[in-house]
Amino acid sequence: MKRQLARPIIGGVLYFLLIGSVLSQSFSDRKTNINQGWSYLENPEINVEKARNMDGWVLVDLPHTWNNLDATDLEPGYRRSASWYRKVLSFAPEKGSRYFLYFEGANNVTKVYVNGTKSGEHIGGYVGFEIEITGQLIAGKNEILVRVDNGYHPQLIPSHQSDFFIFGGITRDVWLKKTAESYLQDVTIQTPEVSAKSGSTRIVVETQSTGSTKGLEVKVEVKNPAGEIVFSKQADVQAGQAEMSFTLKDPELWGVKNPVLYTAEIQLLRGKRVVDTVEETYGYRWYEFKEHGPFFLNGERLILRGTHRHEEYAGYGAAMPNALHRQDIEDIKAMGANFVRLGHYPQDPEVYKACDELGILVWDELPWCRGGVGDEVWKENTKRLLTEMIDQNYNHPSVILWSLGNEIYWLPEFEDGDNPEKINAFLRELNDLAHALDPYRKTAVRKYYEGADIVDVFSPSIWSGWYSGTYKNYQHAIDNSLKKYPHFVHMEYGGSSHLGRHTESPVTGDGLINANEWEEPINQVQIANIAQNGDWSENYIVDLFDWHLRVSETHPDFAGNAQWAFRDFGTPLRPENDIPYINQKGLVDRAGNPKDAYYVFKSYWSEEPFAYIESHTWTERSGPAGVARNISVFSNADSVELFISGQSLGMKTRDITQFPACGLNWDVLFPAGDSEFRAVAYIGGKSVAEDTLTVNYTYEKSGIPEALELSYKLLENGNYLITATAVDSKQGRCLDYEERVYFQCLTGGTLVEHMGTPTGSSSIKMANGKAAIEVMPEKDTREFIMTVLNQNFKGTFLKVPINVTP
């Protein structure tokens, strides 16, 4: 999970490039990627003529968002307005051809102009749309102007009170599509009945034509995963549509461990001439949520082992290249997950493609997140976005659930918008629409109890051990929900952790809060819970997940759950978090670096042998002599032997019923000074993996912090890591100091800030008396000067010589 990021300064702006990865481009007669070489104007001007003649245009490539840094800077709010994009296309339009611009996604209201004339618009983000530009094109240079607006729009979902940023811009790929006068518009592939012995298949092909449809035919050729043709047929186009059905004997089934795909090549023919061609992949599988019971895929029980994904990344915001989308799903798969909830909106096409190919089941979600029910315009927008979501993601075998929303009654934006009768009436309308569009998949909703019986699958809110109760009541919480809801799956659990923060005694809430609660309250001003009273340590979250997984993996009737969330992400609602404006519930930080909790999940789910000593970010510890400390090793092996400075502490057998770490934990009497730990994992008596960790232990408790000390380290990318350490009068590190500090580069360098990461924020709370930030030295400078301060420490200064290793 290493991230190799180069961070050049271009025109005074910090840009991020992925080393060793090529941004996806595809060129064909039908479709050409046009991400490169756009101009950008950060101005909300409405008039197209005024905008095109303004100064201030800068060169950008797509995907692009104007909120990639300002969303997570230290200023309240982020830019919610409109901007312009411009590109010049030089070509000679061919007679009899049609031309379209296809946007995979733009947030949120998009208007397209070609040579000064409006070609079309789209209202709503997170879904793809196309605009025909044929009538506006001329021979020679053609100017494309696109105005995108992410401003306040109460008649559009998601609600602006949602707990995530609504990034403005053209946040996904853009394509130029060329077709004949008649072309293939849409292909829907259904598999109504599937078993191990047969797979019924229905393919519906929709065409568009400006001329005569006489003589038009559709040819469909289906190939199995080995590339062999298993079906071929031609049919006449009638009323813009062709349909054909067949049954495949003994189909290869798509599954999480064997995600095999069939390929359908569809040709539009006029006589013997091929007019248009598209290709679609699909799979054969069937699934079932047993009533008050588990989940089955292809006739076998499957525990849904899931997480959640927000579409954003440090430095990029939502404008992620396809390589990072793919990397996310690969990392989720490497953890052993088989299920992902796309929260809280449809995501980039690359995500669904990766889930299909890697074997990850998908909960796809309409972005009705909070805000209640709106007026008629709001309802029409919402129904249209549901239709577009289902239509564009229909053929993906990974998708099993169409979620109709999340916390939909929270914080209404319209008068009486939280009225259950009004919400239920519209939710039924959406549910009926979803089933009409797709009769073969299930619908779902999370945390709207009055509508639990409207959808097929329901998730209540269970935040045991974070927003309410203690994690030890998780079994009771899911047992209660299993009895109450016929088809129950648990979405969202976990809590925040600050990477590198550890404690010998995590705050668990025992004796402080009501252990038997689990609901998340809307208003938490006077609520006693771990979210507000805990320590945000990695140790606590490791224990919470360890307990939850032990329960979910051994429960005979539980369908499964999805942890919230895979990666830390930005939110406008959390300015006071340890990293400002970052929801820190991720298993990895906002740049994809794993926390300890990642390895807890891997120990339960992954089949790749490994061992991980908790914790590689906890190398400085202290305590009284003669007091044993517990060390856990997270591993999926049969047994693990732990050594300290070459001496065996014994071998233990993994037992999923034991807590913590499935019994792979040892009470250790630390000697003073450095100790090297080595864990060796065995399967069938054979060594399959090992891990090492050096810990410095002191018997002397640190005193009151007396100063902040600064140090530096040259990084491989040419930048410097500046670390601030809180020390006492004897220069000992104050491991319990967790106050906020502020970094500043006074001269000679630029902070790599607004990243929302543990080394990418100039304001951050300390983790065990340490905090750090990355600094990019200015070109040709010989030194830069750093300072760190807070109210207790008025400032420490450090001169860093360039290109000298300390």
C-alpha cells in the first residue's frame, strides 16, 4: 500500500502526480478521451460571451476540482460557486456523423456551449450524461465552454448539510463520441433466472436514428470468459429497439473468489455494413437475503465483509485519476473485503469495473443524504438521478443493492420535510421506480426507521462503542435487529483514530456511559459517548473492530456489515477534529497509509499469510517496572510465536472466539531500553510470514512538557519531514501530550498542507507528543526556516540546510 507521490510546484499551485501510473486514455473511432489541455476560469460569470473574454484562464487537465485544497484548508467553508472550463477541438465534422460530449460526472449543475451556442445542460452530480454538439460544430477550430456550479441548491440532492464535501468541477473523465446518424444508444443485459445449471439472459438494445431505420439490424455475439462464442444472433430494429433472449447451459458463475465475466459485442448493421459497435461485460450470479437470517450468493452462505468508500483523496479532492480509483478497490480487496458501500453517491465508472473484475459486491447509493423530502422540482430531480444511476450501472454483476438514501429525515431543508407520511409516500415512489427499472435487484435504505418495511433490505444505525453504548453490546444490538427487521444488514460502525496516537489504558466507556445503547443521536451536545469523551487512540479502535469482527464472523444468522470508512475523508462539519475538517474513521489515512485497524480486518478476512505486531507507530512506551504490558499480533495464520530480543515468549494458536487478536497476545515484562520483537506465523507447521518491531521502553514517567523541539529528515521525493516533539525538562518525550500545534515555514520553503493527512496539515493535534509536516524547499534556496507553536509554547525555530542529511 505504498504511495509514491511527486509534488511539483507549477505556477505557484501545488499539483500532485502519480509516479509510474498513466492516466487512462482510450482512442477509437467511436470514443476519444479529451481530458488533456483544458483551460480553467475561476469566475461565476453567467454570460458565456463575457466569460470567454475574461483574463485569468489557466491550463488544467481533467479530472479537476477547484476544491482539492480549499475544502481542507484551515478557513471555514469552501468555495461553493461556479467556474468555467474551455477546450478547442480542431477537426472537420463529417457529413452523416453525429458528435457528443460524454461527461462521467460534473458537480453539480453543468451547462455546455459550443462556439457560443448552448448545446445542453445537466442538473445533478455523481452520474454520467451526454450532450449532443453536432449542430454547433464547424470545420476548423471549435470552442467548447462548460460552466459548472456546486453552489447551494436545495432542490438537488445530496443535502448541503451532509457530512462530506460536494466538490465542484468536472471531477471525472470527458469523452468525445462520434457516431453515424443511426447508433447504439443503450444496452441492457438481464439475467432473470440463474442457477448452477443454467442462466437465462435477456439483452435489450436501444438505438437512435435521425434518418430511416429501414434495414437496420442488431447483431449480438456473446463470449464466455475464455473468449469462446456461446451465443450469436441478429434481429431487426423495431421502434428503435431490438431484443433477444437465450439460456446458457452450465454458466460460469461470477463470485467474490471467481469474478468471471462474459462479454457481449453488439453491432448495429445496415445491410452488411457495420454502423456502430459497443461492448458490454456482465456476469451470472444469484443471491438472497434470508428472512431474519444470513446472505447467500450462488446458493452458498457468504458473510458480507464490507467497508465504505468516499470518492476523494489527499491533494486531488474528488478529481481522482483512474489509477487511484482502481488502487482503492485493490486495497479493499487485499484486506479481504468482499463488499463495499459507495457512500453516499454513485461513483466513477472505474470503481464498478474494478469491483466486477476483482469480486467486490456493491451497495450503490442514491445521493439522498439528509435534508428530508422536498418540493415537486426536488422530487423530479431525485427520480431522474435514481433512473440515471440504475441505467448506467445496470450491467455490473457486482451491484446487488440500489440504496434509496441515508439518514433521509435528518435536517430538513423544506418546511415539514421530515414528515414521515410525506417521506414514506415518496420513498414508496422511489422503491417502485427502482423495481420497475430493475426487477431483479434489491432496494435498501439506511437509518430511516419509519420506512424500514418499504424497501427490501434495511440497515438501522448501530454505533456501539462510539456514538452510543460500548462495543461489548454489539452482539445484543445485532440480535435485536435480526429479530426486528426481516432483511437486515449493518451499514456503518467504527470510530475515529489519530494515526500514531497510543495509550496503555484506552478509554472504553465502562462505568461512564449506558452500555446498552447503540443509536446515533442527531444532536450530541449533551451526549456522553466515546466520540466525545474517548482518546481517539489507535489502541481503542483496534479493540472495537476486533470485538465487532469476532461477533460478526461467528454469528450463524448475520448477513454481514460494512465498516465506516475505508479511508479518512474531508467534511465541512468537523473543523475541530484532530486533523481539521477530516473524518478520521478510516482504516487508512487520506493518502492511503494504513492504520493498525487495517491489519485487524486483514487478520479476519485476508487469505494472504501475514503477521503484524501492534503497533509500528508505537515505538516509544513507558510504565513502571514489573508491570506487564499486553502485546497483540494480528495474523491469519494457524499459530504465531513471539520473540523478544531473541528469546521466545511462546507459541499461541489462533482461536477466533478469543479476545483480543484471536488469542494471539502476550503479557510482556519490558526491560528498560530497546527491545526487538519478532513474530513468526505458521500454517500447517510451516513458517509463512514474520514481522519485527523495536520498542524503546522507559520506567520513568515524563514530566510536564517544557518545550517543543524541531527535527528534520530528508525524504526520497526531495522534500523534508519536519517533526515537533514535546519534551520535559530532562528532554524526555511527553507521551501523553496531545494538544494542537501549528506549523509555519517562515522562509525558503512551502508547507505541503491542506492534505488532511497526519503530515499534511499545518494545524494538528499531537500523537503521543509528536506531530509532523512535510515541507517543499524553494528552488535554489540553501536553507529554510521552520517554526511550531501553540498557546503554551510561543514558538520554536529551526534552520534546515538543504540537501544535507542530518
